[in-house]
Amino acid sequence: MARVLFDLLRFNREFTAGIILLGFVVIFAGLSFVSPYPPNDSYVVPFDLPPSWTHLLGTTSRGQDLFWLLTFAIRNTLLFGLTVAVISRILSLTIGLIAGYAGGIVDRILMSINDTFIVLPLFPILVLFYFVMRDSMSWVLLALVMACLGWAYDARLIRSVSMSLRTREFTETSIFSGMPMRQILVQEHLPFVMPIVFSTTMNNINWSIGLEVTLSVLGFTDINTPTVGVLIYWANQHTALVAGVWWWIFFPVALVIITFIGLFLLAVSMNEFIDPRSRLSRIGN
Amino acid sequence: MRILQSLALLAIAWAFDAPAYAQGSISDLPRKQTLIVENPEGTVKNAGWFNIWAVNAGGQSTGLHQLGMDTFWYIDPNSGVDGVWDNSLASEKPIYNADFTEMTVKLRKGIFWSDGVEFSAADVMYTIETHMKTPGLRWSAAVQVNVAGITAPDSSTVVFKLKKPNSRFHALFTVRWNAMWMMPKHIFEKAGDLIKFAFDPPVTLGPYVVHSYDPNGKWFIWRKRPDWQRTTVARFGEPGPTYVAYIDPGPPDKRVIAQLNHELDIIHDTSPEGMFTLAKQSKTSRGWFKGFPYAHPDPTLPMVIFNHQNPLFKSRDMRWALALLIDMKAVSMASYRGAATISAIGVPPTGRYPEYYHEPMEAWLKDFEIDTGKRKIKPYDPTVGKQIADMLRPSMGDQIPTDPKEVAKAFGRGWWKPDQQAATELLERAGFTKRGNEWFTPDGKRFTIRITVEGDLRPVMTRAGSMIAQQWRQFGIDATTVVAQGSLLDRRNSGDYEVIISWAVETWGGHPDLSFFLDSWHSQFIAEPGKPQPPRNWSRWSHPELDKIIEQIRSIGFDDPKGIELGKEYIKLVAREMPTIPLMAYNVFTVMDETYWTGYPNAETAPYTDPVPNWANTKYMMVKLKPTN
Amino acid sequence: MHGYPAYLIGRLGQFLLVVFIGINIAFIVTHATPIDPVEQTISAATQYGATSPEAIAMMRQSLKELYGLEGTLLEQYATFWRRIAVADFGPSLSAFPTPVSVLIWRALPWTVGLLTVSTIITWCVGNLLGGLAGYYLRSRTLRFAGILAMALHPIPYYIVAFVLLIVFGYLWPILPLSGGSRMNLPHEFSLAFIGSLALHSILPILSLVLGGLGGWFMGMRSLVSNVVTEDYVVYAELGGVSPRRILGSYVMRNSLVPQVTGLAMSLGAIFTGAIITEQVFGYPGIGTLLVAAVHVGDYSLVLGITTVSILAVSLAVLLIDLIYPLLDPRVKVS
């Protein structure tokens, strides 16, 4: 395993770049544990200062040091995105693979559940959830709800791939050789859907973070927990974009972009690593 | 090929549209004769609905109640064009009998509806009788509770017989933001079911009629009536703008951009930072004050409202302790960037109230003492307003006035001195204990406070709430904010909160009578926990002394000088009891662009009305506006 | 019955089930709102003007009667389904007595127009770029394009939209700031109106395309890299078929199948509107209506919009499922 990693780092420039970018973001998020300022206290430094050596990323109109504030925000946002992604991936993979493989009545039942989740409009549900949860609303709760609402679309995608895999020869061979379903799905089909899983994971993280920002922009958020969305919320409350406090928006967005490019490069290199083309040749032999 | 074709078509269309676009966002109207105003209602769902008497079926401040409606009297939130009180459809003030069971109204003659029918006592009779027999109209309940009958001895006199004595019955017909408007009998009597009647196009009594509107509710354009001379404002001259457009300009940042592009003459409200940007970048933009703090102080008093049906806030000492933990300078900076007009007492420091109440109360406040259990302290610091001005002067320079009078007008006078020692003593006296850095309630639980704020609809209040939470937190109370968004009204009305940042005090602004909000603070109206509380005593606080004051106010006339004395008694009572912590005026960053129009109201030379454009009182602004050369 | 007809019937049954469950969940969720439309109406009507407390209680009662909120939840549920049967959602509670369907119809054309165009553009461009990038894995330009698309993708849509607005509405003011067309321009079939319509839609569409590109790009890229490994592609490569033809006739065509599903669902999902787009660009549409309705507890209106959206998405999914076996012969109808 270590050897593989080392080789990847050495020979795969995309992997290296991805690791460096993500490492940077993770270290940055980790700095929140040594922040000199509590994240919710305002007016602890002079406000509206542009980036400088004393305040690397400048200060907000609320008198917060953006550098330290952002360490909290990116940490919470990443945790949020990952929580949603992991839970929803487990759901969508299980349901997608089983439905596609099993077909028939199992497929029909699973897809009925799946479609119900697809057709439910997200926004009213999330907002009403916000109203009902009220004071106990937190990002963990929101992550759970979004995970429950965010798996269906990808499950359908995975199902369609799984359906076509079901018709492939090697599946038939496996069935004839007496492999149990679980084994076929995990060992034979999973590698083929992995590229889709990687890309949908990124899309999913992107979707959940984007939705978090949208809800924040509209004000349906717990403003006591700093996330990228809450940062933008406060920037909006101070009309930062027209007031010329561009750094308040720019740096959070830049950090999100760095995270995603890192994830993208990682996904691309991982796809190449477990390239089904090479796997296929192995099966062929 | 087809793509190229459509592109070419698009380019042609653009070429057609672009030159026109350069002249502005409105097609086919002379920009120089058009006033473009923000309607804070945003996008109106049901644009084609102008029947304002059906509750909330359509828009209100789409120009409809500013330019189209009229009623007996107007009270100005500031000084008024010709005094605070204006007889509009009425020709005199209300005439009551001795025991306030009858009100006579003399009507102005020569006023016409926009379709040429003359306004008369028949319209008033129709309006009142319709409301008496039709439930579910906007003012049905108010009429049914009060009116026993109405008669019209002649075509320009109406007499209301009241069910019980009411010395403030005329308030129903006196515009402060809005009031009960008069209906055109000749239209409505043929309308069938009034609740289902859209009244499109509206027949108006005001100086404008609807010119056109967006079916999707983003804009409404009004045109000056050719017979504007036959409307009530004609007494003050001809309305300046031929056209007035009330539009939804979008979020605060966009309003700023729109005014920088000179496509929005009056911004209703923006953030303090948006205001500063405009002041810096646009030579033609101005606020109510020429310089800092720019904003118009609305006659409302944002405050920290405790829920008095929550046992936690039972103790006066504890409420006072929480007040002494607030550093008003920091709250002013956090919420308004210092552009706040603060008030320590229970009436807003706006309109003419500083001269009625704040100035005369100053001496009493300086001597006012509270007992912390260990000692007596004088909590009032008369220099807080000045301190805020001094704090801002280094960065704002000349914009900050130095004359103490101007400072008091712009920033307010004093406030309570932050005093953690006294707060500790008061909390201890109320049975609270401190362990380590954390405070605990008398029954041993962690002292937590959830401050409910409205969210992005009123950013400055959210910002104030966050700052107060921070100050309480730093003292060892577990205080956080909760954004209520759309549920704020429900939570406030049903008492579903611990502490809320909102206002329970609103006044006429120009007139010293306090009944506008105070009458509803009588203990007779306090709802049971969980049941909705009628406006405006959101804190559900009651006090026998307060009831006595209210009853005395009810028994005297509207203009009785004793009213001010009773008002001062109320102020002393709430200073002692601290049922809510008054903060400051609700300052509205109404920004006016003088590129096309001049003559807007302002604090220094022309405080003739409120520029905040959703007030029906802004109809007086139209006659003062002149085109810029 | 066997084959397609049986599949068809089974699938239709699933459709009806999904719609039924979906609408029921929507009913429960919308009625769970703690916001009382009557309180909202009263507050809005009495917020700034003179009010007497006695009158409020009376007003509350008569509004409840007027809005028909007197019955139990069960009675409201029965009424709701009776109305659905005749495609009626009852009166809106925040614009009483105007029917919910009238409000929805007024906003719908804007939403459908804007979002159909932008979704299709995004889909075409995203898939084309993604397909190319997935096939020509080694191309430097395409790798760069990939990174660019991925860099653009995570920028919160609100920021994309607002930056575009500031650039083209203020710094270089060549495009209108707000609205669906110029004010005071009658909505009719004229060159001026259509031109104005097109001009006002440029920024919203551009922002939606920029914001949505990355998703399709990423999906297509991985699908293509998956299809490339299939036997027929390998044989075609070995057989010397030109890469262009392989890409066009084999790879793209087969990879597109799941993407078509995605497109159909995205098109179905446009019926809740583009909330942030409408907010930032002041564009008329369903999203603004929905947010406003949620804020004032107008559950009739929320439920109306939600129901339309549920129907649209399930129809899209149904159509795709019905066409799917015809498109992809490998999928046997079971």
C-alpha cells in the first residue's frame, strides 16, 4: 500500500498535485484548533482592513481576522460536505447496485423508493425542516437530511451502469461459477462503477456545499456556526461586494476552489489507477 | 448555419434595444419626468389586485396607498409640510362630544375621484356601513368593535356614534404609515362580492392613477392625474413627477448598483455599508442627514424584548443586570457602524420626540438611581452619544458634527453605563450564582439565553442581536442568536421566544400622544401563554401603575397637554422596571439620488416628511419634488 | 403478458405510486410549517398602522373562516385531493382569494423558458467537453479545460451570478441589471419585446451555464472513460476505425444514455424555479413565488408548486424509463 502511494506520488503528477492541494486545505482547517480568536466573537480586530502582513487575508466588516475565521469555516464546510457524501454514497451504491443487478420486483420496489426521493422538491423540504427544527438546527442535522435527500439521483445512475454490467459475459460466468450476489457486486461490479462514484462524490460534495451556501444566502442557517455559507451570509449582510471588501468573498471562494481542484486531480488519478481497461484485460485473461 | 442565423437575429434585436436601453430601464417614458422608487414589498404576487380593503390580497406600498388613497387626516412622523397635523379629506380636526361617544367629521369640498365623480359623505357612509356588515375586510373588525352607527346630516358632514367612549377613535382614520382609506361608493356598490373584487384599474382619490404594471409584480407605474387640482394635496402645489415607478430592485447590493447607475431615485433601505459606498462614490446621492449618520430614524424603538411569561425574566434586578452588560457603543458600531440614534428611555428618539421627552427627562435620568443590593448606583451616562461621535470622528472626519445639539440629534443622548460589577451584584441579589466563569440560574441550571433575531430581512437587528449575545457570553452567560426568518412574527406574537430583538414601541413621530402603542400595553389585552398577543405589547409585561397611566390617557383628549406629563410617568416606570431594554431608533437608510429630482425631505433644511417611501405619508413628498435642471 | 406491454404497465403503476406518495409527503411537510398564514396576514395588515387590540381577535376569527382553515387536518386533506382531481389547488392564503393555479401560471412561462434554454446549453456543452476530455485523456488542452471547468464548478452559484452582475451591470454596464424585460414594455409578440427578453436573459443564462457546466463535464468524462474499455471500442480501435468515428458513433452515443436520463430529470426539476437566479437578477419566476410562499406560511401555494414539480419530475423519469429499453438494446426488458 505504501509502495503504491509512493509510486503514485512519484510518477503521477496529478496525484501529487492533488495531495499537495488537499494537504494544504486540511492543514489550513487544522489551524482552527490554535486560533487566537473564538469564531463567533466580532470586533476583536479593526474592521475592513485589506490583506496585509498583520492580517494575512484581511479583516471583515465585523472586525474578525479573516484568516482565522476561514480556518473554522473551511473545517466545518469540509466536514459537512464529507458527511453528506459518505452517507449518501453508501445509500446510493447499495441501492443502485442491487437494483441494477437483481432486476424484477426488487428493482421495481427499490426504484419506487428511489423515484419518490428524486421527485420530492428539495427546497421547501429543507426550509420547512429548518422551521421545524428551529433552535436545535445545526450543520450535523442538516448534513443528515441532505444525505437522505441526496442519494437517489446517483443511485439511478449506478443502477443503469449496473444493469448493463449484468448483461456482460463475465457476470454470467460469475453466476455460473456460483458466486453469491454480494461477492459479484463488490468484487466484479464495484470497480466498474468506481469512476462514477468518484465523479458523483465530487458532484455530491459540490452540491451539498452549494446548497448550504444557497440556504445561507437566503438566511436559512444557523449563523452561530461558521461555514463558508455563513461567511458569505455575513458578507452579504454588510453588502461586502459593493462596499469593496472583496477579500471577504474572494478568499473563502478561492479556498473552496483549491479543495475541489485537489479532489478532482485525486479522482482523475485514482480513476487511472483502477482503470477498468487494465482490469478488463485481467479478467479477459 | 441556423445558429448563425439566430445569432444574427439576436444581434439585430440587441441593436434595436440597446440604444433605448442606454436611456434607462423603462421603455417609452421620459426619464426626466419619472421618479423611480423602491417598493420594499419586493415582487408582488398578485399584481393586478388593487382592492386594498381586502386583506393582503395584493400590494400596498406599490404606490397604491401613497399615491392613490386618501382619508381624513395625516400625522407626519417629522414636522409636516404645514405642521404635524394635516386635515386631508376632512376640513377640520375631529370633533368629539364630551364623553367621547360621538365623533363628527367635516369633509373638504371640491375633491373628486379620478373618474370625475365628486367625493362626498355618501362615500364615507358607504365605506363604514360596508365594513360594519362585511366581515373579513381589512378594517372590518376595527369598525365593528367601535362603531354603533353613522349618519350624514349633509353631504359634507358625517357623525360616528360609538359603542363605548373612545378618545382616540380618529386614529383609525389618521395616517401614520397607513390608515383606513375611503372607498368609491359608485364603483364598489356594483362590484358584487367585495372580497373577490380586484379593483383594477383603481379609481383614486390621490393625485395619481395607475399607468401600467407588471403582471409578474416587479413594477408599478403611476401617472399624474390631469385634474390633480381636484385632490387634497393640491393645497401645497402641483406634484412634480409626471410618472412615478415603484419597483422591486432586488437585494441591497443591487439597489446600490442601481442608484450608482442612476436608475433608482429612492432606495428604501440598504445596509450601512451600502450607504457609505453611495456617499463615497455618488455625488448626487444623499440621505436624511447630509452627512453621517445619513439614515432616517423611523419612529420605532428596536429593543431587547424579554418574554415576561418566561419565569427566567421575572426578576427586575436580573433584567437590569442584562441591561448593564450591554455596551451601547459596541452595539451601535456592530449594527449601524455607529450610524444609530440611541435612546435609553422607552420612546424613540425621532421626529419631535427628543423635544417632547428626551430633553426634559435628561435631568431626571442623571439623578436616577438603582439599588444593587450592596449599594446605590447612578446608571445613566449622558455622554454615550457624544462618545460614539468622538469614536467615529477620526475615520469620518468633518462628517461628524461637533455641536452638542447636532450630536444629540444624530446620535442620541445618553445610555446606561456598562457596569459588570453592578450586574454581578444585581444577578446575585436575584439568586443567580457564578461558578468559575459560568453563571447559573437560581434553580441551579446553566444560565442560557436564546436571542431570536429576524435574519436577513432586517440585517441591522440581526447584527445588534449578535453583538448583545457576544457581550452576555463574555460575561459568562450562555447566549446565542437564533435566526427566525419568516417565523419571527409567529414566534413573537405567540410568545414563543426567550428574548427577541424587535420593537414593541411605535409612535406617531410628530405628535406626542403615546396611545398609538401604549394603549395596547394595558393588562386587559395580555394573552395566555401560547395564545397570540395582539400588537404591540410583545413582551406581555403588565404593571398596575402602567394600567393607571393608560386609563388616564384614555380619559383625556388627543391634544391635551397632560398627555406629555403622563408619557413621562410611563418613561419613569419603564426605566425603573426595565421590562424591555430600549436600544435605538430603527434607522432606515433611505437614499435619494438628486440626478433627476431635488426637493427631497432632509433633516437639516426640509424635515417636512418621512422620505421612507413605503409610508403613505410620502404623498407630501411629491408636491415638493422639482426636476433637476 | 410479456415483454414491453407488461413492462409498460408495471412502470405506469410505479409512476402512479411515486406521485401519490410524493404528493402525500409534500402535503405533510407543507402542513408542518409552524408559520400560520392568518397570523402573517394580520401582522402584515397591522404592522405599522393604528390598531386596536380588541379588533385583532375578531379579525383572526373572520380570516380563519374566510380562508377555510376551520376544519381538521383530515378534512383539509380530503378537500385537497378533491381539488387535485380537478386540477385545482384552491385559493392562495397570502394573496386570497386569487387561485394558486393562476399565480403559478403567471410565473411558469418565465421559469420554463429560462431554465429549459440554460439546461440544454449546459448539457450540450458540458457533455461535449466531457466526452472529448474522457476520450483524449492525454490532450493537454482538454486537461486544462477540465481543470478550468472544475475550478469554476465549486464557486457558489450566488457568487458567480453576482460577479457577472457587477461586471456587466456596473463596471461595464452593457446588460440590464434586473427583470425579465424592460419596464413598461407590453408583453406581446414584437421585436422590441423579444429583443428585450433576449437581452435580459443573457446574464441569467450565462451564470446558470457557467455554474452547471462542471457537473455534466465530470459525469460525461467518467462515463466515456468507462465506455472506452468496452470490447466493441477496443475492437474498433484495433480494426483501425478513425478515432473521430469511434468517438462520435460508438463512445459518445453509448455514454450519453445515462446523461439523457440526467437531462430529463433536470428538465423535470425546473418547476421549482431557480431561486438564487431569480433573486440576483430580479428575474420573474416560480422560485420567487415559492420563497415568498414559504416565508408567509402560504401552504396552499407551496403545495401547489410542489405538486406541479413532483408531477413534472416523475413524468420525466417515466418517459426516460419507457424510452430507455428502446435506446439501449443491451437492456433486456424483464
